[in-house]
Amino acid sequence: KQEVTQIPAALSVPEGENLVLNCSFTDSAIYNLQWFRQDPGKGLTSLLLIQSSQREQTSGRLNASLDKSSGRSTLYIAASQPGDSATYLCAVGVGGSQGNLIFGKGTKLSVKP
Amino acid sequence: DGGITQSPKYLFRKEGQNVTLSCEQNLNHDAMYWYRQDPGQGLRLIYYSQIVNDFQKGDIAEGYSVSREKKESFPLTVTSAQKNPTAFYLCASMGPNWGYTFGSGTRLTVV
């Protein structure tokens, strides 16, 4: 059974710092890996989607990498800002055309001014 | 703007009562999903539908029911058989290349 783990569960950093969030999964047979952002009491916003054949994706200050063989992904946030404070969720795509995602529990990020 | 609308934002259920959560999308997506989120937990799949008039159970379907009579709508009913329904419920749809869009959620509380 696929399991997704995110470390750390919570992270507090000063503004301007570069940081890395980690995600690991137990079964390398995935279709893709996605990173989402969730603000308190809100829905999820898609940040980056990496297909299984890709190694990384970039969007602005965000860079996500994928190493299927080792079952790991990282989300790199450059020059962090207080507005980056949120919970970041990692999810792996399984089940073929069904489009099902298996989620980690998230990393709660706090960026202090 | 295209998106997913969930209503209501907050819902209170009495013991033994069935309640229905609404989810509507105008993205023309075929696939729709219901997830449950508990504090400090990841999202867990309740039901999903890939096409009108068809839906499949997810990992935690017991105590829930759905319908998919229209492409745009995928309502979730929380029945009295669901013993611990207090949670945050999220509806999502999937477009091309696994692009997911989520609604803003419904927070259900048992009173």
C-alpha cells in the first residue's frame, strides 16, 4: 500500500531564508507527484506537478524535484516571504486513469518577518 | 472564472441526521472527487466519479453516498451511519494531465 510521508511536520524560518520541504513515498510506481499549498480553513492550491518521466519543475521561487527510484521529492522555496506561510502537501498520483492521489500529512511552514 | 463551488461553508449536523454537501464545477472536467481532511492528517478519498452516472468508492466510503446526475455536480451525503463525521470536506475535479482543482471546502460539525 502506497504511503506518503512529509518531513518535517512543522518548520519556522526567518524571512529571506531558502528552505527545503521533503516528501517520501513507499512505492515507486507512481504516475506523477504534485505539491499543493493550503491556507488555514481553505482548499488546496496546486503549485507544481511533476510527471513520472520528469526530474523537476519550476515556478517562480519554487522548484520541485522527483527521484522515483529512491521514492523522494523535495520542494525548494527560495527567498522565503511571510506570505509563503501555509501548509504544504505532497501527493502522488496512482491508479492510472482514475486520477487518484495519495496525500502526505503536510508540512506547516511559518515564515517570520 | 472557472472553478469549483462548495456549499455551505459551515454545516452542523444533529445526531441521526443525513446532510448533503454541494459541489459544482464549471471547468468541464469529467472526473470529480470527494476528500475528507481531519486535523493534522492528509486528505483521504471518500468517493470519485470519472463520468456522469458512474462513481466508485474510495478508501473511506462507509457512511457516505454520492450521485453524479450531471457533469457539473457531485453532491456528497453524509448519512447517520457515519459515526464520526466531524471533519473538513474537500471536493476536487481533475482536468487534462492530472491538473487538480479544489473547492474551498465545507466544515461539518456534529452538534
